[in-house]
Amino acid sequence: MLPTRSPSGADGEVAPNSPSVAPTSAPTVVAARSLIGTAWLRIRRSRVALAALAVVVLMILFAVLAPLLTAIEGQDAYTTSTSPDVLDDYGTPGLPLPYYRYPSGDHWLGLEPGLGRDIFARMAHGAQVSLIIALLATVVSVVLGTVLGAAAGYFGGKVDMVISRVMDLFLAFPHLLLVLSLTPILQSRLGDTALGDGSLLPIASLVIILGFFGWAYLARVVRGQVLSIREQEFVEAARAYGASHRSIILKQIVPNVMGVVLVYATMMIPTNITAEAALSFLGVGVKDPTPSWGQMLNAAQQGNWYLTDPWFLAVPAGALVITVLAFNLLGDAVRDALDPKSSRG
């Protein structure tokens, strides 16, 4: 009789046909992503979104580093050059001579007609003014819209009715017409305050006007979100725990609508940039000598310089179009990235 072998083999090896148990692998732990982390992961996958973000960052750096950049150029935004060696005295009085009309080593974007100020310096400092107005006005609108919308949706009843009717009133007025009519009135009132008639006066008035009349749409969207959130279990648990209404709104309600608020903010910034440019172009916003892109457009059309020196019009107009387009594309990307219906990254 042939000798038999154990299933495990004489040398302890497992026989080919013997059953074996595979070692159990440790469960894979998936790290949770925050709302911002998820949005950033999706934005990174879009070349358009990254390009728009790059342009926005460059424009912000251009504004922040304006004093350094103009110091490197060796110019400033307020010094005038009206000598015959710089401006034409014969054919078209006030028009910069060919060397000064376009970019050169001394003046990186040339000189503006009429007063001969450096266009690059005014563009850099104008970017500061335009972005400060847009950002501060957006902050005012976001704070008002989020707080009032959350209060209306959370409390309901008479509070909701009063805030909703105010929202309807603000949304019913023609926005641009209202801003055009109220900006000069507000500037005259602020003229009697500590702001006086300095360069901060038009900036402060535009921030107040644009911010105060821009919150209603966001408040309506936030109210709709809060109406559903207030019935969730975590809100009921906070109430049962004895949390105050203020604590529930700020710690439970508002964090859950931040996606909507963030999308609105990215869309509101280019709207406010355009509004500032339009108001300054129409003469009720930032006024000379304070530079802004809208004020430069106003200067180009006041003396009809856009006919003889189109470069002076093209520079601020081009910067305005590129900046607003970049913010809009970035806003679209943020909206898509925060959309809960899209696939998770």
C-alpha cells in the first residue's frame, strides 16, 4: 500500500486542493472632505476654472502690489505732464506724442491725454479702488442677506412676513435708477461727517449704496433653504438641549447655507465691479483725481479722447472685461462644484 500524506503535506505545505482561508484585510478608511475641500477638488479638474482663478489672483495681486509696482516703474498716479515735449500743442492739443501714447520703458502703458498722467499707475491704483468697493459692498450684502434671510426662514410668522415684504420692496425698484438717484444724496450727507470731501467719500458712499441694495435676492434664497433646514433633527436637538435662537441660527443654520452664500458672493463681486464702473462712468461714482477703471472710462469719453486716442479707452475697458469675465467663470465653477446633484470627486 502506498503511503498516504496529510492534507497539509509532510513538510507542512498546504496541499493544492486543500481549502484555505484568505487573511482578512483591514477596512479602508475614507477621509471625509469638507465643503470647501470638495469644491476645490472639482475646481482643479476644470482648466477653465483654474484659468479664471489665476486671472482673479493676478488682478488681486496687481491691486495689492500697486504701490510697489508703480515705485518700480518710477511713476505715480497723480503727477501731470503737460509740457509740449510730452503732449501735442498743434494738431490735437492734449494728445500725447507718439512716444508717450503707447507702452514704453518709461511709461509701461503710456500717458493719458489731457493731463499726461501715467496710465499704468492709474490702472494699478484704480484696481485697488474698484476691487475694494466691490469686495466691501459684497460683504455688506452677504452679511445682511444671510442674517435677514436666516431670521425670516427660522422664525416664520410676523418676522417672516415683515422681512419678506421688505425683500419684495427692494427687488421691485429698478436697481441702477435707485443707485443713481441716491448716491449723490448720500455723498452730500456724508460730506458733513468725518469723511469730509476726501477721496474716501465716494468710496464709502458706493460701498453703502451697492451693499445695502444688493442683499434682497440672497436673503430670499437663504430663506428658502432655512425653511427646510429648521425642521431637521439636529436643529430640533439643539432646541431640546436649550440652545438660544441666536446660537441655533449662527451655529446650526448659517453653516448649512454657506454653499449658497459662497456662490452668491462670487457672482456678486463682478456685478459690483461693473456697477462701480457704470456709476463712475456716469459721473456719480469715483471722481477725478481718484483713479478707478470707471473713472478712466469717464475721462476717455468726456474729452472725446476715445476718437483720437483709443488706447486710453481700450486699457481700462479691457481690464474691466477680463476681470469681470474671470470672476463670472469662477463663480460658475464654484456653483457647479457646490452643486449636490453633481458627482462627488
